Amino acid sequence: MMIVTKSQIIAGLRDLGIKEEMELEVHSSLSSFGIVDGGAKTVIDALKEVLGQNGSIFMPALRLSPELPLSETDKKLGIFRKIKVLSPDNTRSAMG
């Protein structure tokens, strides 16, 4: 399987018409990208680079079940949410 790079993700996002200062709601599955060099952080970094400082990224952060330990939550909500929640520079489930 081919390894997907940050520059390829950026090119793909731009091909979709995503550009600076947009507000973007993102629902995704890391496995749908294939193998990403750098994992979920690379995808989030690519989104941030394309949208720039004045763009906004919104990601689902709701729980469909009672409170669970983080490791169990990860299984239900995915790695993107984990990186968003655990990132020291973000205190909410939206950036921008």
C-alpha cells in the first residue's frame, strides 16, 4: 500500500476547493486515507496549513455512550478526536 504524505493531502484538499479562511467541518476516518506518513497529526497539520490562521476546523466530539476511559473512547471516536482533545494548544473541539 502506498504511503500518503502531507503534501499529497494538502494538494487533495486544495483540489476539493478548500482554501484559506474557510470554516470546515471534518468527519473522517484515518484508515480511509491508507497509510499516512506521520499519522493523524499529519492530516490535522495539513488541514491547518490549507485553512491558515484565520480558518476554522470543526470536528465531532460527542460521545454516544456513557463516560468511558480514554482508551475505550478512542475505539469509538477515532484517533482524530484523540489528537484534538489531547493537543496542548487546543482546549475545545474546534480550532480557529
